Amino acid sequence: MLNAMAAGTLVAIACGIAGTFMVLRGLAFLGDALAHGVHPGVASALLWGFPGFVGASLSSLAMIAGITWVTKKSRLSADTAIGLLFVGMLALGVVIVSHSQSFSGDLVKVLFGQFLGISSFDLVIQSSVTLLLAVMAFVLRRPFLLLCFSEEQAQVSGYSAKLFHFLLLVMIAMTVIVSFQTVGTLLVFGMLLAPAATSTFLSRQLGSMMMIASGFGTLSVYAGLLLSYHFNLSAGGCVVLVAVGIFFIVFLFSQRSRQEHFHG
């Protein structure tokens, strides 16, 4: 249980950092696509016996490269390119899985996570990647923030919008890779989106938003694990449900406060 709580906390911090930029930049669809796009890499890893995070990394890099290439070489919008790569990678994952039925149990863990199966080695990997994400967010906070609100302003300030957009995609992909073993590929998007979206109601400062998102994510992990333990439910599912529930509670209170302020 201690490993599960530690892993969940690291996931909450990583998702709080990357998710805040994702929400501010309007890249929710990309986050969902990356979360599902790791399936062929993870399925290949299970089939051929190499680490799952290696397969997930290769799939994520392939998706980012594909999205960048299609957007650059055609007149298609980024959303169209993301959608094409999304369904293509998902279909490839289905084909690989259908090729072998020998790892159905492992596949369930990949899809829905394995909070209680996190090893010490997994924690080392998660800690290292989370630290790297924090360093990236601190060092690149200015160009990322400018990019989130105006590509033109980023260019005028001397930052390459294309380069920093690519680095932001890499950051989101790293978060998906480090998180999927804990909450699963189907649920990692919820941890990326819900706490970060919640933070937008409570702060407009980047650092505060990240801390609030990480805090709500951590609260979701602990509450979700308690629900899972007492009612024998999916840990990953409970964690994400709590995160989404917190979003709606904060949203409703913010709407009520706004109405009271307006009428006052």
C-alpha cells in the first residue's frame, strides 16, 4: 500500500505539472490521443518481453513525430492529424492484441492500472521522470506560458513556437508514460485533465495552478485508494472518479460564488 500511495503521489504531481500546460494550451484532445496511442507499444512490449515503458515511449514518439509531420506537410489542422494518428495507433494496438491472446491478464493491468503492483524500480523511474518534468516546467515556464496564450507573442519574444510546442508535446507524452502503469492508459487522461481543469477556478498564477492541481490529484489518489480498499473496486477507476467529482464540486461552488458576487 505504501508503494501504491507513493506512486499515486508521483502521478498526481506529474499530471498536475503537465496537465496545467495542457489545459492552458487547449491540448485536451492530444492528451487523450497520447494516452490511447501508447497501446501498440505496450502490447508489443508484452508480446516480445521488453519493459512496457519502453514500448510506451516508442509509441508516444511515433505519435508526436507523425502529428508534427502531417501538420507540417499538409493543409490539415492539428486536430485532424491528432485524430488520424489516434485511431491509427489504437487500431494497431487492437491488431497486435488480436494476434496473441496469451497476455489478456497483463493487458487488463495496462488498461486499468495496477496501483498495488508497483515495484521499487517503478518508483525510481517515476521519481526521476517527475523530477525532470518539474525542472522542465521551471526552466521553460516563460516560453510555455507565452505559447499557451499567444503563439505570435512567443515568436515576438524570441521563442520558436514550433520548437516549444514540440517540447510541450514531449512533456505530456512523458507524463503519460510515467503514469500509465499506475492508473492505466484508459484513465491517465482523467488525471491529466481533471485536477488541472479544477485549478483554473481557483487561481490564475501558473505556479499556484500547478500546486493546486497536484494537491487535488494527490487527494484523489488517497481517497480513491480508500474507496477501492473498503469496497473492493478498481483503484484506478476510483481515483479518477474522485478527481472528476472534485472538479464538479469546485465548479458548482465557483458558479455559486460568482452569482452571489454578481447579485451583491
